[in-house]
Amino acid sequence: MNDFGIVTAPDTVRIERLLPGPIERVWAYLTESEKRGTWLARGAMDLRPGGAVELVFHNNRLTDNDVAPPEKYAKFGGEIHSHGQVVECDPPRLLVFTWDEENGGDSQVRMELAPQGDEVRLVLTHSRLATRDGMISVSGGWHTHLGILADRLAGRTPAGFWATHSRVEAEYERRIPAA
């Protein structure tokens, strides 16, 4: 499995991770506010089609021993609220929700879980990304957040969010072709 996401359509990126199981534990880290807040964002999630999704990000507080956010992301270091709604939910295997609706975002996140021995395969697909720059940013963000999730599930201390994000975003800049 390649750690880096791949472009599967002009507006879609897919990232896969193999995570320590069981599947119910991974599901809890995707859907329960306190657990999700340790790697992505806290916030309520009504797990039924049409249910509200609130994501409250605070990337500067996700990891210790980090660097300051790059200038272009300085406004994303503090608390950021994002809202969407659940499109599909089939616990503990599938969660699909819209992303950042209040800012005109029309993208969609699909998280699929499947047991694989003692581990769980997570396939995250983020679609309907409007621009290449958006795809690069989203890819770097998911890559970094999923790395933190893997570390939390494995009981490891994750690397700094912004230091990691800057490095992987530069790699996505090279990997994602210009239109």
C-alpha cells in the first residue's frame, strides 16, 4: 500500500491506510467527537442520512513539539468550524458526508472500513474538489490527519501536524498533475 493518496478522477483523491483494529474501535475514532478530536476535529455527528456534521478543528493543538503553521495556513491554526451532512451511514463499515458546506464547499468525504486480519483497511475518498490547489491542500491534510490517527490507534506519539503537513503537501504538489 502506498502511503500517498492517488488521484482517481480530475476532482477526486483516494488515500488508504491499514490501521490497528478491531473495526469497532476504528469506527469510534471516526464518529465519536472526543476520539475524533485526537486526530482530526471534534464535533457532533448525527449518523443518519441528512444528519448534521459539525467539525471543530484546532490543528495547532493536535500534536506536541510542532512548528507554526505556514503563512498560507496561519488562519487555520486556531479553532475552525466546518459543517456538512451525512449522506450515507452503515456502521461500522461506511460513512459518507459533505464537507464545508457553509463556505460554498460541495465536496464529499467517503470513509470505508473493512477488517483485514487484526487490522482494518480504511479507504478515504474525497471527491468533488473544485481545483488542483484544493486537491493538493486536502490531500496533504488528510495524509497528515490519517497519520496521526494511525499513531493514536497504535499508541505512538504522532509527529507534529504542521511540520508533517508542509512536507507531504510539497510531495502532493509534485505528484498531482496540473490540468
